[in-house]
Amino acid sequence: MKANRRSFLRTAGGVAGFMIVPRRLIAASGEPPPSETVYAVSVGVGGMGRGDTEAFAHLGKVIGMADVDPRSIGHAKNIVPDAKTFVDYREMYDALGKDFDAVIIATPDHWHALPAMEAMQRGKHVYVEKPLARTVWEVRKLMEGAARYNVVTQMGNQGRSFPSNAVFASWVQKGVLGRITDVHTWVTMRLMDSKGRLPELANKHALPDGLDWDRWVGPAQFHPYYHGFMPGNWRAWTPFGCGSPGDWGCHLVDPIFTALKLTPPKTIQAEVTPGWDPKADALAYPNASRVTFEYELANKKTLKVLWHDGEFCNEVPRPPALEADRDLGNKLAPNWTAGAVVYGTENTLTYGSHGASGCRIIPEEKMKSLQQTKALGDYHNLGVGDHHRDFVNAIKAGRKAASDFSVAGIVAEAAVLGSIAIRNPGIKLEWDAQAMRITNCPEANALVIPEYRKGYELKV
């Protein structure tokens, strides 16, 4: 009896635990084995969604796309002209459910959880853009869903698949840095000045032709259409996005989680742009922020990880070990930069934006000395890893992907807690991870669990 390709790909990750199935045992007839092609559908095909769809179109076959904006569908059709198109992803799931194996989700943050959970409940593998979800409760529910339905999952923090991420982790675990004491991360890319545009929300704005605005808002707090909410500016508005920490935190802080196997932070405290008011400006994220996370390590020591964006990037302290003629890259400039400084009791290290790219011990003389003594291991400059391919290969092999929700969720939880701290600046928030609550600030704790609009609740 011939094996069914789609049933295989659904159950490759759906048995009790993951298992690798040799291809020779899957198809003995000389025909392509059932695992040969992964069929996918995309939910959200604007911006990153279009890029993700194009990447998967080269690795498998994208047979369907759902987006509430016909402009996004029109652009994506140039990439996958044969894909069937839908406005409502649920209609796509119903219509094509027997024909696809995986779902690519690249909507605004407030729309991540619902299509991801519903896909997993149907036994589909899911790739979800970072930061996984807009709230901590949704992140936790997606982690639980991935474990319950035993499907292959991947968050879109591409650097997790970069060889440099593994190189950095190996250096930390070899003790090259000694004990890590402090980490400074930054991204100079700025959000739109949403606070400055708050008065514009009172005006009526013409809806683009064909845009289903009610469905775009979906589970979030409803606001009439405003052109400054989209396409990519939704990150700057609290009902829809997670600000800069949600956008970049899962890239820049992830290598630290990988290397030290961090658990959620104990405390989170934010400083923000002067003049931003948590009540009057509640719909808009501040233009700039600095967030301090405190983690308890396995040895009971405290690790501080600082996040900087906007003007706060200028205040990232220059490491004493950095060469005098080297630029740290943290100053605001026309072209954005991102990076990190990792301080250890033995050495200091810098890296770039994704997956600890370009990681190096500073100064260069110390780097060369460690290379000569083989203290860094078999380090060499490797090419960039393919995060999308890792997801597809994980489906075919019946294994976990690099940024499986079980690990990605912890990184995403920290990013979302950072966005909560930004909305409650000046308060050192105490996070009880086990109880999933902020114990010392009711206003901040109210943001842990979302309030859904009727008809758009997350069903777990």
C-alpha cells in the first residue's frame, strides 16, 4: 500500500516524540518518497510575509495565501502565481486543509496566535514570525500547543540557524569569556513617531480599496482605519505590536539564551523618551527606550542584559578593550546598526545583529592570541545558515527545528515583557514566571493576558 505524502508529513512530528525515518523505508517503488515536497500556505503576505513566502516557494510549494489587503496579495502573486488566494485564513484552512502540510504566518503581532494555534490543532507544522505573539499568555499557549500537537515549529529569528550562533555558544561554554556579567544590546533603527501622530487618529481616513479593516484589527482593540497603522508601522502602536524589543529583541538577545540556556527574567525595568505618558499616550510606544533585564543563572549569580533603542543607543558604554580606531556602531546615523557587547570576567566580546554574527573577542590581538592557542576551538568564518530550510528539513526528518517553540517561546516571552516594561517605565517589574504574573504592578500585570474582541478569541 503506497504511503500518503501528506499524512506522513503531518505525522512525522505527531507521533510520541520526534523520530527520523530513513527515506528508503518510506518509498520503495522508485517514486519520489512522500517526504520529498512540503506543501505550505501563507497567512499574511506583506513585508516579511512576502519574503518568507518566496523563501518557501524555493524549498517546497506554496499553494495558498490569505491576506486582508489585496495589495499584498497582488505583490505576492508575482512570486507564486498559481497559489489560491483568500481574505480569511480560516476559509483557506477549510478549502485546502487536505492539501498542505505547513503554515507560514507573518501577520502583525496581534494576529500571530490565532492562525498558529488553529493550524497546530489541524496537525499542521507552523513557522511564525518573531516575537511569536503579542502577549505573554499567547506565547505560553503556543508553546503548550506545540507540545500537545507535536508538530514542527519555528520562530522567524533567522540567526538561530546561523553557524555564528553556535560558535558564540561554544566560546561561552568553553569558558573563553569567563563568567558573563553584563550584556548590552542595541538597534538604532527607530519606530515611527506614533506619539506625535496621536492627534491624527481623531480624523477620518479613507480606507484603501478592498482592505478588510475589521478583519485586519481582528482580536485587537478596535480603532478606525488610520494610514499610519500600516503597512509596517503597526509595530509602533500598542494594540498591534510589541515595539522595538518585539521587533529586534528576538534577534539580538537570542544568542545569550542559546549559550546560557536562560529561563525567563526575574525583573524588568524600562526608561523611555522624556514626556511620554503611560495613560495619555497609551496607544503609542515611546520613540526610544532602554530596558534592563535581570536573570538568575544556574550558579545563582545575577546577569544583567540591557536593551537600547533610539537615542538610548548613544549611551551604550564603549568597552575599554575596544581598539581606539574601531567604531562600536551604536550611534544614531542615517543607516541603522545593531549589535551587542558581552562582558565576561576573562574577556569581552562583540557581535552583530542576527545570530551573534561577526562575533569576536576584543581587542584583535587577544582574538589572535586565543586562535593561536586553539582556545576558541575550530573557529572559522562560516556562511549564513538557512532558517527556512532548517524548518522544511525538520518536517521531512521528523525532528525539532532550530527555533522550536519550546526554546523560542522563552526568548519571545522576554521580548514581550520588555514591551510591557516600556509601557510602565520607571518601575522595576517583578516577574513570577511560574505563576505567569507581574507581582508588584497591577497595571503591568493587566497586559500579560490579552482582551479579545468578540468572535476573535484564542481557543486552546
